[in-house]
Amino acid sequence: MRAGALLVAVLAALCVGCATTRDDGAPWRPLFDGQTTTGWRGYRRPDFPAGWQIVDGALTRVGEAGDIITVEEFGDFELELEWLIAPGGNSGIMFHVTEDHGAPWETGPEYQVLDNAGHHDGGDPLTCAASDYALYAPAIDETRPAGEWNTTRIVVKGPHVEHWLNDELVVEYELGSNDWKARVAASKFATMPDYGQRARGHIALQDHGDRVAYRNIRVRTAP
């Protein structure tokens, strides 16, 4: 084998899995297998609510159910998933959620999931899709119309958080920074002393009363 061909072969071998690992070698792993609800349960309950069902390989809110959370807890992580919202629909993805309050959003910051065109929250950048709900607005609107799949990535590394939507970085913030504290103090979360204070917790999917579907949910964490 010529030297050039050998080099190509070596590089190809080294690149096996490049698309599914970070520079630190952490692998992606599924949080939802598309067939069962293994790894998920209701918020503050041991079972999985019947109002969430698997429809065409997606975890779908089809009826009154309540929020669901991962059984596992996460500190630093990178989460990827796809979501599809019904016309006029509202939902959300929360992280660092703990169960010592009545609702996940009393502890966990929220990545807003929304039909911007059909829901009144879409008229306010602070509450539109991909926002850090009520605190940080996305720099641009990359949302696809209701009924189409959107791709979300949430990166949490220490206090640094990134919200990605359809391959665009749209929001960045630092948990606990002076700017973040000022925004919290001016929001409804000012009355919730534990909001955004946890360094580790569950990932939650919100039942806001509307049909929403999530699929291809996967996560990776530092080794």
C-alpha cells in the first residue's frame, strides 16, 4: 500500500464515530428508544402517565398527563432532540429539575417549545420558541411552522448554557451571573428561591395542555 493510501486508511479508521462523539470522547446515548417509555416517569410520581404515548416513534402528549422527567439526573450535559408542536401549541424542556416543589419550572430553567405564529407567547421574544423562558430571547427566529419537526440542542457546562435551534446558536447565558440574577429578579421567578439554583437534576418535558411530540432524544456527558 502506498504511503498516501495508508494515511487515508488510518485517518478513516480514526474518524469512525466522529459524528457521534465530542473531542473528549464522550459518546451519545439515547434517552428514548422510540418504542418504550423506559427511563422516563411522571413528575413526583413513580409511574408513567397515560396521557403521554408513543406515536410513530415519538413520545407524544395526547391527553391530560402532567409533566414527565428522566429517571436519571444530569449535571453538565449536551442534549439533542426533535420536537413537533400542534398549531397554537405550547410546551417546554427543562433541566436541573428537582422534585421538592410543585412543578418542574420552580427549579429548572426552560427551553421554550412553541408555535410562534399561533400562540400569543410568540409575540414576545422572551417567551417565543427557543427562549430561556421569560429571561433570554433568541437572537434570531429559526422556528419551523407548526406540524414540522424542529431540532433542538441544549448545552450545559458549569454555569454556561446554550440553546440551539435547527443548527443555529440562538441563546447563551450564564446561570448565577449578575445579569442572570437581575433578569430573574424582574421576572415571575423572583418569588421562587430555588429557581435555577440546582447544579444537577432531571430533564423534564412539559405538558402545557397541547399536543406535542419528541423523538430522537439523546444525551452525552463528560466521561
